[in-house]
Amino acid sequence: MPTGPAVAKPLSGEERIARLPHRVRGALRRAAPALVLYATARLVGLAVAAAVASRAHRPLWITLGDSWDSKWYAGIAQHGYGTTIAGRTPGFTYNDLAFFPLYPALQRTLATLIPLHMTVAGLVVAWLSAFAAAWGIYAVGEGLHGRRTGIVLALLWGILPHAVVETMAYSESLMTALSAWSLYAVLTRRWLWAGALALLAGLTRPNAVAVAMAVLCAAGLALRRSRRDRRDWRIWASAALAPLGWLGYLSWVGSRSGGPLGYFKIQQGWGSRFDFGVSELRFLKGVFTDRDTPPHLAYYMGAAVVFAGLAALVLLVLDRPPLPVLVYSIVLVAIAIGGSKFYACKPRFLLPAFPLMLPAAIALARARPRTTAVLLPAIAVVSAAYGAYSLFYADTAP
């Protein structure tokens, strides 16, 4: 008498853990081309920066690891919070509570365990984070549109105009890594991973609230559509975990600065506030029409990236990605464009918004190999040149 197909026995928790290294190795093999291309792009950028550093008689590693925001992170890693500096502009006060804690905590931990100089530790954390981010970006791209798109997407992230930030002692790479893997976990219904990674992302940067909102959106959709999902405690736990890192740090800052809105008052001390893009429009108008505004390549590049980001968002909407991916992208764009001041840094604020590149990655993945072979290296050369300019010649932070 014929029998039905054998039903696979569900794996126990111990069996899943035992198989985890095999799954990780398999995923790493699939992602290897993307990671090799990404590493090559960033090494080319570092080589160009090293050549310019030699001509400018400035040490490359100090510039990468101990300048602009890197100094603030290193100070927090060494001494904890508590540094306040009066700004040159009346009414401005720079408080280190504006910087979220996870990146300097990892920097301090690494410097203590190995031990390393704090600058070197910051760079190591940033580089490992960038590598993890490229892998996560590839995983999201592969899951949505196939392996070739995932490879191109990871490479595009490595050759953005401000990709030099990915090799600096900044927190953007760490946020991007945690956000990308959280989105991947959402797309593959690994709910606890999604919530936990969003929690950690919320401890890296203020705009990491975007990934928490993406996870909450995904959980809400699942709970609305399926009665079975409403009984899944992991979805509820994911929704509860996702915003805790971001809300927890803001609450802690509020307890130290006199109220629940304390963090936003500290941001105002830096000149940063959310005004729905009014100051952004004013600034862009001044860049292109005001003769009293000094010409500055960083400002023109910032304006170009903002316009490109808005166009990419429109194309992403037309591509109809999963709603959590779209929510993540919209929130990042809204925060970057709606905030005041630091106009030359807007492209850096958009660096974690890698889904904006999905339409371009899809188009390049479908293009003729000759087109891709010419276009991508050309973009990489521009990225390397502008990265060196940002490090050694621009008057504003990358």
C-alpha cells in the first residue's frame, strides 16, 4: 500500500543552534562576490586618500579616526559623557549627549580587551560594521530581487559620493549594519532578531528610529492580516523590543537634562531642529542664487545628493517594495531633509538609506555586462576622488 510523503520532523532548538554555523558559512559563500567587490571599492578609496594625504602632509589614520565626530566618540569612549563646549556662534552649546552610546561603547570595549589605541579601536569597529552592513545590504537585495541585484546593491553602497564615511570612525556603518539585518529579519519573519537588532540600532544614531518604525509596521501588518500571527508571541515581542533602544536613550538623556524633551533641546544647542525642510529649502536657494554665499563643493554635492535621494525615493515607491522597506526609507529621507543645519552632511545622514538604491541596482543588474563594467568603475573613481577631497580639503565635516 503506497504511503504519503514523509513529513520532516521539526528541528529542536539545540539542532537549530548546531546548524547555525553551516547556514552562516553558506550565506557567506553566496555573499562573497558582493563583499569582495565592496572591499575592493573601499580599498581603492583608501589608496586615493592615502596618496592625497601624502601630498597634503597629513596623517591618513588620524584624519580617518580622530576628526570631526570621531573626536566626540573617542572622548565618550575614554571618559564617558559630560563634555560641553560653548560654540563660536552665540547661543550654540555643543553637548556630547547628542551622540548615541553604542558605537563608543563598542570602541571602548575593543580598546580594553585587545588593547588598542582608542583611535584604532574606533576604526576597527567602523570597518567591521561596514563589512557587516555590506553583507546585510546584499542579503536584502538578494531576498527582494535576486543575487545579482544584491551584489550590485552592496557595491553601490560602497561607491556613494560619501562612502568615505564608511571607513571613518563614525557610527553610520554600525547603524546601517544593524538596520539592514533587522530589515532582512523582518522580510524573512525572524521576529525576535528583527526586534533585537532594531533595539541595538536605536542606540547608535537618532535617525535609527526609522528601523524601529519599519519593524512596528511589519508587526502591525502581520497582526492585522493573520489570526494565527496574533497568537505568535514573537511578533508582539518584536514590536515591543524595536523602539526600546531609541526611547531608552532619549529617556536617559531627559533624566539628565531636565525633561522628556531634553535630547531635542541638546540638539537645538547644536543648531539642529526639525522644521519640515523650511531651512533646507532656504539654504538650497542660497547656494544656487545668493552671490554672498561662498561657493563650496561640499554644499553643491550635498544639494545634488538630496535631489537624487528624492528622485530615488519616487522610483522606489513606483517599484512597490515591501512596506517596511518603504517606511524605513521614507523616515530616513524625511529626517535628513526636514532637519536644519549641517547641510553638507545631508548625504551622510542618507547613507543608511540603502533601499533608495534598489531601482538603480535592479537596472544595472539587468543591463549589459559592458555597461555595468564601464559605469560602476567610473562611479567608484568619482567616489574616491570626492572622498579624498572631503577628508583633506573641505571645510565641513564629511
